[in-house]
Amino acid sequence: MTESAQRDTARNAARKPARRPPGRRPGPTETREAILASARELFADKGYDGASLRAIARGAGVDPALVHHFFGNKEGVFIAAMQFPVDPGELLPKIFGTRREDLGETMVRIFLSVWEMPERRAPILAMLRSAMTNERAAVMMREFVSSALFARAAELHGIPLLRIQAAAGQMIGVMILRYVLEVEPIASSTPDEIVELLAPTIQRHLS
């Protein structure tokens, strides 16, 4: 082959697009699952605060923009990866978007609405049990509720963080008595009776 022909061959090769590696291109479902798998591994290893969206994307072999596309932000990834039955980002505005004097009743009613449904209650209990018996799970949950829940809730009404935690702690304790241990008479009380009993106390914490 002449030198001129070699140059022409090289130029033609350069113009040709790179061939895609063999195999089916990953679809949205596969991409989403790869992101979730990477997120679970990183959250377990680094905790909620230590896992960045870039690191999650890198572990999944995707562009960070795809993480935003599927989940919005790190909180969204965590909720999906840990299979939260509800999105706290949707519940918080419902609770703390109400009038200050109605916070206690609103918080109790929303807590009850979540725990009353077995399909929502089961994954919450699984996460609580995991956090009580596994240090890594405890770190993940602690960082998540501190950063994504308690701190945001405190900002919405300018309520001291300690008061937010006291109200949430009391609600979780009652939910465990009612739905896990099934202690009577609180286990068989109606939701309205629970609201009447707890709302004034929760309101004092949040006022």
C-alpha cells in the first residue's frame, strides 16, 4: 500500500464513529437498580452524611445527572434505597406547614395515618429493629433523621431542635406501645382518642 493510500485509510478510520461494545444497552430499570445498589453499599460503608451523589453515580457507572433524574437528591436516593414506605419530604410540609397552634394535633394525626397501615408499618419496624441491633444501620438512620428530618422540621417553624426531638420521641414511643407491643388499652383506642390524649402534650413541645 502506498504512503498516500495509508494516509487515506487512516483518515477514513478516524471519521468512523466508535463502535458500541456488544450487548444490550442498559435501560432505565437497570440504571435505576444499579444506582440503588451503589447507594446501599455506600450508605452502609460511609453513612448518610459520608455518601455523596457523585460517589453513588461513580459506583453505578453512570453520570451524576442520572441520579438527579431518577431520585432528585440524596434524600430521595436514601428513601428509595432503604425502601421507606413514605417520603418524609412530603410529610414534613404537611405537619409543619400548618398553623403553629395546630402543630400538635396535625403531627399526631399524620403519625397515626402512617402507622395505621400495615404495609407502611412493616418496613418502618424493620428499619427500627435494624438500627437497634446493627451499628452501621444505627449510624445511617441517626444521620438521616438528624439531617433530613429533625433539622428541616426545626427550620420550618423556628422550633428548637431539642423540642422537635422530644415530640418525635414521644410519638415513636406511643406508636411502639400501640402497634408493636400492643399494650392495652392504648392498642385498642381509636385514633381520635389517641389524638385527644397526645395532641396537647405534643403541642407543648412544639410551642
